[in-house]
Amino acid sequence: MSLSSERLAKTVEKCVLEAPVVDIHTHLYSSSFGDLLLRGIDELLTYHYLIAETLRCIPMKPKEYYAMGKEEQADLIWKTLFLERSPVSEACRGVVTTLQEYGLDTSSRDLDSYRRFFSNISVEEHVDLAFKKANLEAVVMTNDPFDPVESSRWEEGAERDPRFLAALRLDPLLNTWTSAVPILKERGYDVAEDFSGKTVSEVRRFLEYWRKKMEPVYLAVSLPPEFTYPDTSPRGRLLEDVILPFCKETGLPFAPMIGVKKLINPELRLAGDSVGKSCIGAVEQLCLRNPEVRFLVSILSRENQHELAVAARKFSNLKVFGCWWFLNNPSLVEEITTMRMELLGLSFIPQHSDARVLDQVVYKWKHSKEIITKVLVRKYQDLMATGWTLGEDEIKRDVNSLFYGNVKDALNLA
Ligand SMILES: [Zn+2]
């Protein structure tokens, strides 16, 4: 049965709302990782997006800011961005949306009452609540085996929450090879900076070790705008001789996230990274020369989005995902999602949350779902204007592929 155009918007809205989400990229951890899982109002307020926004507004040096305790930092950000001016930026609005979704009174502006709410829920209840509010089925973490705190948690073999999937992140290996070498050596891997001897097989052994330990659903790396491929740098050699063959043999996808200019303002620390335009030719070469490897790609610069979507039309082993970081703003999500749908139909992964704080999944998915709904309704309206008919079951099928089906296919999840 076809829907009337009046019922179309309501039906899309309902299907999107009900669609469970598999969030392909976050920085969240399951509760078994202890304090690596960030949660609650003080973490929400001290998100690095808000640190950068606060330090634009007050005459305070980043060093002074970071010298304060967490609660004092959160107080300052609340006062500066929420009380002394209206919280209209996307990152600020996100905090308010989250409070509202949790049923808190946003008109009270009473930070202490928000703190009381979060301190009264256990970590297990908190994870369940955030998953319920965002309608999450699963999230993919970002797991760095070079991080001493994180790797020791993996070594201790804490119990796994099956809703938290692992992604083996390779930034130290691929971006700072000279610093990775001594760490690998210390852990018993016979590697050399000049790639002599057993280096290639030993890095391969390292990957194999962590594949067994983490059972990752993909391998990932964040890359600078200058990333190129093929390339004779250590990164190029590692990709060619170790990472890509490893992906080919194991069937694990490789997920480069390209375009981060690291620490453009070092004093700002995590808030100090920026964006640069990347070379999509490098992505095309990766896909062309490695047809058996599946690539999941997200690019940070708005200016690269059209070229990336066109590249995805040419290579079926390229899956575009998410509106990443500085792109995760309503105006840009709408523009990018519309363009992708026009070029790729439904064969892309429209969004990931990139959440660093548990509660961020609540607003990031709510805001994104609103925009994806809007884009879908417009596309269906255009179709129906031709006399094409649409049933609710077809809309549900399409929506589900956008929010979890495409992710599950890309990650080989059941
Ligand atoms: Zn991220």
C-alpha cells in the first residue's frame, strides 16, 4: 500500500526514531575499562570542543585552564558558554539536548542539580540509559594498543560488554614510526627503524597478537591532510608490506580517517587539532591497487566531500561513513547527506557519533536523526511526484540500512 504524501513525513520520522543504531566510530569504552569510560555532566562540559569555544571568550591561557581541577573547569565553561551568553553552538546545544533527553529541567540552569542526577546513577545504569535514549544496539570503540593504560586493561582480560565492539587503532605505528619502534622493541618485537631484518614479520606478529586479544571489527588510523599513497615513507611501507596484506588475509576492513592537522595550537592539547584538505587521489589508489581490501573512509574537510562521494561510485570496496568532527554541524550534515544520497543512493553510512563522553551519543544521534529524516522525506517526495509509490515496509527497509544494515554489512556482523 502506498502512503499519501501527508503521511510520508510521519512515517519516515517514526521509522528513523525506531531504527536501532550501530555507531561505527566512537571513543567510548565499556565499563570494564574503568575510568577510561568518560560520563556525566562535568565530562560533557569539558569536552574539547567546548574548551576551544570557552578560551575564545575569556582572557585565559590554556595552561591556566588545564591547571584547574575537572569540576572547576566545568564550572568555568558553564558560566562562560551557558550563562554569560546563549549556548547556540552545536557542541553547546548538544549538552542542553542531552539534559532534556534525560528528563532534566533545562530552564533551571541549575548545574548542581544536574550533577546530582549523574552522581545518583551507577555506571551500569548509566550505560543502559544512554544506549536506550540513543536507541543504540552497539558502538565501536577506538582501541590503541600503544596506550599503556588501555593496553594493560586488555592484558588483564576484563569481561567484555558485547555492545562495545573493538577497532584496532594504529596511529602510533603509521604516524610516528620512530617513536613506535622502541615501544615495540620493549614489548619483545624484533623491529628496526630502517625496516631491516625481521621488521615486517614482527609488526605482523604484533597485529596478530592484538587481533586475537581485541577481536576488532576493523583497523583504523587518523591521517594528516598530506597523506598520500603509494608512498616510500615508513607509513607507505607499513601499509604496503604489513597492514594491507593483513587486511586482505583476515578480511578486516581498513578505516583511514583523513584530514587532521594535529596540534595546530599545541597549548590547547586535544582542543588544538585542526583540518586541512586531503588528496582523494590517495583513496582512489588504495581502492584500485587493493581490490580485495574493504575501505571505510571518513574525510574531515568539507571541500573533499564531493570528490570522495564520486570516488565511492567508482570503487565498490569503498564505503564512505559519517560527518566527522568539524562537519558534525546541522548545516553541513544536511548538505553532505543530501549530496551523498544523490550520488550514492542508500549505499553509505550517513553518520557516526565520535562520542568521547557516553552521554554525547544521546544528542549526537538525536540531532543527526532529525536531519537525516528531513533529507529522506525530501527525496521520497521527489520520487512520489513522479507517481512512484512507497510503502511503510520499504521506508523501514531503507532507514534500517542507513542506521545499522550498511554498518553490519561493512563489518561482517551478523
Ligand atoms: Zn574520532
